[in-house]
Amino acid sequence: LQICDDPLLEDILQYLRLPSFDCSEYSDEEILLILQYMYLHFDFPVKYNINMTTLRNFLFQVYKNYNEVPFHNFRHSFCVTQMMYAMILKVDLSKLIDDLEILVLITSCICHDLDHPGYNNLYQVNARTELALRYNDISPLENHHCSVAFHILDLPDANIFENFSSDMFRTVREGIIRCILATDMARHNEILTQFRDAVTEGFDFKNQLHINLLCMILIKVADISNEARPMNVAEPWLDKLFKEFFTQSDTEKKEGLPVTPFMDRDKITKPSSQCSFIGYVLLPLFEALVQLFPELNEMIVYPVRYALDYYRKLNEAVKDEQRQ
Ligand SMILES: COc1ccc(NC(=O)[C@H](C)Nc2nc3c(cnn3-c3ccccc3C)c(=O)[nH]2)cc1
Ligand SMILES: [Zn+2]
């Protein structure tokens, strides 16, 4: 399918649809342009009367409100958005759900970790931080990410929903809140179980509750999908994740706070923790989504099965070495 007549741009736009897309090859400016292109690709500016200058201001404000932390930075939000974009196109989602829901999915991904401090909810609660106090220990980070998103949308020149009716704005606001709050991994089993039940009883694309569950699963899949990417793309992200986790557990030790077990550098190795993460968290989640969209098998399930095999072999090698 020919997207445009500029061969260089054509290549980037084809590449953008694949999990192998590596955002480290692009500058911040190029990433912002690609995000802008995604809105244009779905024709949102025309469909929802979004002013292009307002869209650029919105994307730039989002960019400015991510922190320079190892993992939960602006590029992570882009990776999540790009995986969402790839899945939406692969299953031709716009034929199954409203354009407004697609707008919610893309915008939620871009905003889903806004102003992340690099210290997770467990730390926020144990250290009794300002965020934990403000949100009464209830998904403090995710509530904050969502609140920052709507503060940006409150800026006069960055509100991409400025021309929405109050009903449309309410629908989009509810959708974005639902999606961003769904990324709290503490709710993983709750959401996955509800989605599985919906698929078991017969998924109904006219049932708003089923659509809501699907959107939550899609952003959850996109959020933790690094291992669906080729090893040379996934590995650096895992190193960044562990860097962020270890900074937190070092701080927890210094502050005499409980140390999150899977973050303790003295307790875990990358291969062993990835084996359990992929085996117990990623595969069950991805396989539940693939039950509804089999066409996602080669995009997200096969690569992750391969990654699991890779880490199992690495784990065995490490164990053999220790035995000798
Ligand atoms: C059920 O709640 C959970 C379950 C597992 C984890 N994390 C892990 O098991 C470890 C640290 N591995 C891991 N964690 C990952 C990955 C991708 N995202 N991600 C992540 C990052 C921040 C917060 C939570 C998660 C799962 C990944 O490839 N591996 C964190 C929370
Ligand atoms: Zn995230």
C-alpha cells in the first residue's frame, strides 16, 4: 500500500507500522513530527477540527513535561504510542470502533507517563510523598500523569479538544482517564480477568463496557511491550528500566524503606526476572488480546516467545557457569 510519493518518507512510514521501529535513530524534533503525522494519518485534524498549531503546541508541552529519567521519559511514551499505532493499523481497528476511541488511545499513550519521577507507586506510598498524600495512595503516579495531561489541555493554545462539544469532551476525558489509570500494574489481574470474561462471553464491539476493557488492554499491552521488539531494540530499554529500578531500591535502602524485591540489585538478574515477567505477565496478557485479534500473533506473541526462550537459555548458561 503506497502511503506517499516521497521514497524516504515512504520508508519511514512503512517502518513506523512495525514493532522493529527503533526510536533511538530519530531526534526529538523528528519524534514530535512523527507524532503529528499519526494524528494526520487518522485525519483527526479534519474530523475533529484540531488546529495544527494547537496540535504542535500540545505535543511540545507533552514533550516538556516528561522528565530526564532513564526509562519513564518522553521516548518511552513515544514507543508506547508507536506500538499502539502499529496494532491499530494491523487489526484495522477503525473499522471496529469509533474514531473518537482511536483518538483517545493515541492521546492516552502519548500522555500516559507524564512527569514520571522515576520512583514507582510503592515508593510514593512508603515514602509518603506529596503525590501519595494528594491521591490517598490510590494509583498516585497514574492519577498524576492524567492530571498533568489535562492541565496541558487547559492551556489556551495547547487544547486540541478546544472545538469539541461538552459531550464530546466528556467522552474523551472519561476515555483518557480510564486508559491512563489502567496502566497501574497493581490493577493488572483485575483488568485482565474482566477482559478475559468479556471475550469468553462473546466479545461485542457494540457493548461500550467491552470496548472500554479492550482499550485498557491495548494500552497495557503497548505500555509493557518492549520485549516484542527485536533484541537490539528491547535490550537497551531493559537496561534503562533496571537503572531506574536500581536507583529507586538504592534510595529505599538509604531511607530505610521497604525494598521492592524485583528491583533489588543484590537479589535479581536480568535473565531470571525477564523469564518470570515474560512467562507470568507478558504472555498471558498478549495471548488474551490475540484471542480477540489473531492477526497480532506474529506482531507481539511470537517475538515474545522467542525472547522468553532467549532469556531461558541465558539463565541456563549463567547457572552452568556458577556450577563449574
Ligand atoms: C504485576 O506487577 C508487576 C509485575 C512485574 C513487574 N516488573 C518486572 O517483573 C520486571 C522488573 N521486569 C520488567 N518490567 C517491565 C518490562 C516492561 N515494562 N515493565 C514495567 C516497567 C515499569 C513498571 C512495571 C512494569 C511491568 C519488562 O520487560 N520487564 C512490575 C510490576
Ligand atoms: Zn509507561
